[in-house]
Amino acid sequence: MNLTPELNYLKEEIAEYAREYGLDFFNVVFEAMTFEQMNEVAAFGGFPTRYPHWRFGMEYDYMSKGYAYGLHKIYELVINNDPCYAYLLRSNSPVDQKLVIAHVYAHSDFFKNNYWFSKTNRKMMDEMANHGTRIRKYIERYGHETVEDFVDCCLSLENLIDLHAPFIRRKEEPDRRQAEEENNEAGELKLKSKPYMESFINPPEALRRQREEKKTRDTHRKDYFPAEPEKDVLLFLQKYAPLEPWQRNILSMLREEAYYFAPQAQTKIMNEGWAAYWHARIMTEKSLTDAEVIDFADHHSGTLSTRPGQLNPYKLGIELFRDIEDRWNKGKFGEEYENCTDREIKQKWNKNLGLGREKIFEVRRIYNDVTFIDTFITPEFCEEQKMFVYAFDKSSGNYVIVDRDFGVVKEKLLFLLTNFGQPYITIIDANYKNRGELYLKHRHEGVDLKHGDTVETLKKLGKIWKRPLHIETVFEEKPKLLSFDGKDLVEANLKS
């Protein structure tokens, strides 16, 4: 639906404010919608032309009931695309529309400039429509239940991808293979050097260790397929599972979509924090009228509100960006500051460097949530933001603080963010026992797999691989091997 003249004026005005601050965004196409239309588009993840599937209907029902009962309200949707598409709720008040438009421009700036989005398809709106068309044709040809059942299997495995695969250069260009390093047949990684420096640049002892390590690796993996553990389970299935051409095509499409959405999960805190930071700056310094201040403050504070035991990405992101800007403006970084042990001096520390704005743009460009938190969160920040480890107390029925230690808080936070908090699973052997059975391994990091979810996932995976499956994991601190033959699940103990 076309924008009203008032909304057209607001979007142009706020776009100019955003550019004045240095934001660099894609051209943004705004559309105004009723709440029914907004719920429908949101149920499809912002792509109204996607393939038909029951989970989209379930999402629509959930969102519609939530809106009707006053439990939640979708103010905006914005899509990583070029041009960027954004949807506005028609019933929003003018101050909300201003806030949302400013928020959208900041999101678009993040999509365009953050490194972790650099490998995404910038024409995904068209690509999603193509996927929808192809899957609908398969439904017409093979039947709705057959295709939907296979899509269910693929979606149950969509988190089993290698998040860093788009950034890995797996094959050297022919003209650069001998550039500065060479890996000889013996497994030695030798650096280029002059003959008289050879013994210093490539010590014989180091080369000997390399040969021994390669021999050990080759001996250990020589009977395995793949030769190295494979984290991109979807790609492996796409290549080697006994699938019909239409099934392989669907798996390829859904894998592509999984990689498209992955950076959004990798940068949720940064992305929302960046958008909240800039909508607050644009509104309070440029766009607000006197009559709108109270409404803005009410809605902005509602966006940032956080309850004990919960993580609000808007709140954590905006406060950490503000903290980084303040620290780099005052020079609260570097060896001298870190080595200062006087708490009072550190609190008053101010070298008036004025580097804050430059620093937050740099952070926006190269970090993701894990590196963002790992690099910039400090004990002072945790104390100021009252970040503690909470647990549910059954006796009182409330969440209570169980740990205030900065190291523990940071560790818990990073654990939640690493790999989206999803289990880290790799394919170890696709010819286990020389019978074409699939052997997977769960990298246990203190949290057991949920037994019911594991069984359901193995069932879905079994429909794709069509051979027995095995997964090595840990339950209640004991190594286990779960084996599934398509009907029954057998659990066996493994030696520690």
C-alpha cells in the first residue's frame, strides 16, 4: 500500500537526518499495512511470496491472537535486500512512525556495512519468490503431503550449517598457489626464504613435527568419509544423500535461506542496539516536537525494558554502543588505563580524545555479537547495568541472583550466543562400519541434548539419509552413543 503524503515527507526528512549523522544505507522502499497484512507478512519472515508451509500458518495464528489480546504489536519489519524493504503499521501514531522510520534506516545501514552480512544475497526478495514458485510446482507434481513432509525434514536440520563457510576460501587461485607459502607432499608448511636463512625460517625440528602430525592425522582419518569432520551437514546431505532431483533442489534452496538468515542471528544484539541508538539520537536531537516527547519516552523505554533473568538485545546493544562511545571519547582504553588500579581515578578518567563516533562505526563494520560482547563488555559495564547470573528459586517462585562475578556473567552470555546457543554437531563418518551408516558427534559443552528433540531430529535425518544413524554425545556426564535404525532408538555407553 502506498504511503500517505505525510509519511512520504517524514521518510525523506528522517533519511536526510540519518545521512547527516553518517549513516550509509540502501534505498528503502516503505509500505504501509493494516495489522492483518503485517501479521501475514511477518509470519513469512518478511517475504510474502515464500513457499506454502504449515509453520507459516501457525506463526500467523500466533501473531494474530497476540495482537487481538494485546500481548504484542509489530511496529515494523525490515528486510536485508537492495533495495531494502520495510513495512509500517498504518495504525501507528505519527511519533511511532518517526521512530520506526529512523530505526529502519539504521538497520539498513547495518545490513549494508556490517561484514557478516557481506556474503548475503542482496536480491533475496526475488530469490525467495523463485523458491516459492519452484516448490509450488513440485507440490503440483508430487503432491502436497509428500513435498511438505520433505520440507519438514529439511527445516528440522536448518541450524546444522557452518556459520563461517561463506568466509572460508577453500581453493587458492592458480596464480597465487606459490605466492608466499607452499605446502609440500610431506606435509611441511615451508615459508619462502633465502638459502642462508633456511635453517632459521624453517627449523628442521619444526618441519619434523609437521610431518609427524600429518602422518598421525592421515592414519587417524584414512578410513573415514569425509576425510575431516563436516560441520555443514546440509551441504553434505545435498551432495551425498540418496535423494531425488526435486528433493536435492529443495534442500539446496532451504540451505541457501538458512545462510541468508544466519547473520541476523549472529548480530541480533548489535543490529537492534545500533538501530535503537540511532533512532534515539535522531528523535531526541532532530525530529521530535515538544508535543511528542512524552509519547516517545514511553515507547522508547518500553522497548528497552528488561526483567531479571531475561536478555533484551535492544537494551544490551544500545547501552554497550553508548559505553564504547563514551570510553573512546574519554580515552578509557589502552594499556595505561587498563593498568590503573585506582577506582576513583578510572571513574574520573577523561583525555577528551573525541574518538567515540569513529569507534562505534568501526565496531558496526567488523564485529558480530560474540566478538562484540567478548571485546567490549567490562566489569564496570556489568556493574552499572546490573548484569548478574539469575536462577529460578522454587521456594520463593522468583528469579534470584546466584552469581555477581564478571567472569561468570560474561561466560554465560557468550555461551548463549555462540552458535546461536544451538548444539554443535558434525558428521564424522558417512560409511560407519562400512555399511553406509551416518555417524555424527555432538560437541558437549556442559549442556546435554534434549532427548525428545534428539529423537525427532534423528527421525527427520533418517528420512533423508535412508540408512541407520548414530550420534555420539554425553548424557548426565556419561559418554553415550545413540543409534537409530528408522524405528527404534538404542542407547549404548561409550568409554570415557
